[in-house]
Amino acid sequence: MKRYLVAILAIIISLPLHLSANNFPHIRTHGYDYWNLTKDLDQAKWLAKRHDWIIGAGINEAVYDAMKSANQNIKIMPYITYTTYEKNVQDWIKSWCAKNGYNFEDTLYHYYYDTEVNLISTNNPDKIVVKGYGGGSAKTIQESRVPSAWATYAFGLDKATGQITRLNINPSSRIWRAGYNAYTLNKMTINASAGKYADGVFLDSFSGTSHAGWDLHLENTIEFRNLGIRGREAARARARDDTVAAMKDLQSFLTSKIGRTIVVGPNIADIDYFYHWEKELFADRFKDYVGPGVAACVEYMTRAGSNTARVQRLKQAYDSMIGDGLVFFARNETSILNVSEEVNQFLIASHYLINNRNYNLMYHRGSASFYGGIPAGKLYATHWHKNLEYDIGTPIKRSRRDYWGDANTDRFFVFGTVTGNLDSLKNYTILGREYTNVLVLAKFGGKGGVANVGTNPTTHSLNGNYRLLQPDNSLGPPIKEITLGASEGAILIK
């Protein structure tokens, strides 16, 4: 059952730390708005009326006041780099070190031996050799600075001179922690005399220091050598511990300085990083740091084209939120601009599958390339979908078994599934969850990929009459069955 192509889609996200939602009773929402909002205060107000949190840049006092006038409970969160020492952050902390009598070099790692490193690149890693100081060919300590994993030829590395402008921080360094804490407080301060501060901060490039795929060989550094740390895995483990501990120190520092609980957490590209690719950094360590003010931002919880492997990630995320108390800010995206309404509802329904008090959700038309809207700077067509305003109610318990295998819960369940086909396009899992006002369904295809969206349509009987929610929140005619292809979903009104 195909519905209209929609030219206007939107983003949704939810609100953290057990705070009640402001704009809509059934969800907590956030906006991932990478745009200088100082250029359009009316748009800032529009966003504030639809979101509980705004994550982005360009939040000065005029924007702050405009948002507060539209929604007095709006929360604001800047987004800054963490393990990647950008040039502007370096300059700020260099000045801070000079004023406070510290040596800027003590905020960095340095190689003892000449070391070849792999840097993150779109295709194959960029390989460079950094000279070591003491046991290598560097004549000065500055020559031996460890680069950021993101210091590629495209960003932060001059191919002609070999000069590195993106450096890697040393999270073990107390001087770096103190300087970065001061820098972050400065970025969060809107008007100190008026008590105006941001409410949280997300830290980008969080995994670059310890990432196994783009190896910085920290075991070769002077700093770990002096600590008696030998071997690649031991160095990575220490870097992971210190990266997370420094984040917690930052959260405590900001909370004490600002005088209220401040939200701090890493930005994670995909939920796979949290539970698989960087499990040792995230899932394994964050359990020890869960508490007021600790959150995680996931750019891709689900996308158009997510396959059946994503189902297990949704279960793990739900368990972390309910069992461990972790707060997630999560974004679902259409990946491409023009998609059917079934795909829109797949992404919204996927959010509703794991919706709870610790879940802050965002629906986004397009991909990360369109964080700034379409056209650039205009967020109306990409950062909201009207279906998010429809009150779905609260989750209700079912006597039948859920995805976990337990009966009498309000968690998501398997509505239909086919597995075992050699042709993975024919495999699928449809997840469902019941709310007081709706039944939501989301079909995950066996193969995945944007090219396979809508393939393998299957028809399923419904237990009673339902009406399909339309793009304008009107209701379609009563139906007793639903047809869904891969990455298609439905919000069915009881």
C-alpha cells in the first residue's frame, strides 16, 4: 500500500535526564541543528516550539533569548571536538597555559620512536611517519607530537610540508583536563552575569585516541613509556579509561561551576560503535559512569535501509536505558531526500519501539549532509514531521511474549518474521509495539541498503480495524491488513 511521496519531512528527538517533555506528552525531542541560528531568530523560535533540546552552533544571547521566549523550558547544547585538538581549541588552551604558567606540550602525547600511523580517511587510511623525540629522529619535542586520527590530507595535514594542524589530546594529562574544562565553560557561557549558560555539551571525535582501526600506536609515546605502559592493547586500554574519566571530570566541573546538573556525553556516529566497533570504549565503560548528567548522542540509531541486524542494537539500547539508566539522544534519518511516507513512518515507528523516559529522539529528512537544512540554513523542510505531534499515548502491556521472550511487558515484539532464505532480500523482521492510542510497526529487511528500500512487500492481517495516520495527522479509512516492504513502517490508530 503505497502512500504519497513527501517533500517535507522532519526531525525528532527526545529529552534527557528524567525531565518531562515540554511540547508533546508522548515524546522527548531534540534538534540536531548545525547552523548559525543568529541569522534567523524566527527559525530559532520555530525550533524551540518543537524541540526540548537544541544541539548545534551559533547560540548567542539573542538566539538564547529568542528560544526562551518561544519555549521557556528549552535546553541548549553546543557541540565541540574532544580528542581531536582543532587549531582554534589549541590556540585558546595555549593562551590559557601561558596565563596559568603551564607548558602547552604537557597537554599532548609525543612519540619516543619514529612511528608510522594510520589516519582516518574516506577510503584507505592515510599513512604518515611522525618523528620520535629521544629514541627517534626528532630534533625538538614539537616534531614528535601525536596527530589526531582525523588529521588526514583532506583535513589538518599539509601534504607538501607534512605539518600537522590537528593534534591529539592527552586525556591522562591533568593540565589538559583543566585547560579543556576552562575552554568548555567558556563555550557554554552565554551571559554569566545574567546566569545564562548552555545546559549541556556533546563531545565529537570521542573515539579517535583509542580506535583500533586507525592506530596511533600510543605504546610508542614518551608519556606511556614514562608510566611504564608497554604494548598496544595496554596503551589503548589506558587511553580509553582516561578518555571516559576526563569526560566525567568535565561533567562534574561544569555542574559545580554553573550550579545545576549539566549534560555531557560523547557523539557516536552509529549505534554499532557503542555496542560493537568501539564496545570497549562505550558499552563496557559507560555502565560505571551512568548517572545524572551523563548521556550519549547517536547520529544513526536507524536509517532507511537498516537491516535485521539493527533489531539487536535496538534491544541493547533499550536495555541500557531501562536497565543501566543511560540517556540517549538519537537520530533516525531517511538517508535520501525523497522517500515514501512508509519510510517516514518506519523511522518514526523505530523511535517509538524504544521510546522511554531516557530516550531523546530526532527524525531527520536527508543525511548528515543536510544537518543545515535544505536549502542550507532553512530547517523547516528537514527538521520536523507532523506525525510526531500525534499523541500515541503510553506503552501498554501485552500477554504475549515480547522480543526478549517475556510475557506481560510493554516492550516491542516480533509482529512477523522470515529467516533462513539464501537470498537475504527475502528475509525480514517486523517489530511492533502497542501504545494506548496506536500500534506501531517497522519492517527491517534482511539485506538492507537504500537501494533495497521497499523491496519484498508482504501483507499481514491486523487484529481488528485500524486507520493509518496520514502525513497531515488525519486518518485514513479503516483497514484490517497492512502491506510493508523493507524499511517501511506504519503508525496505526486504534
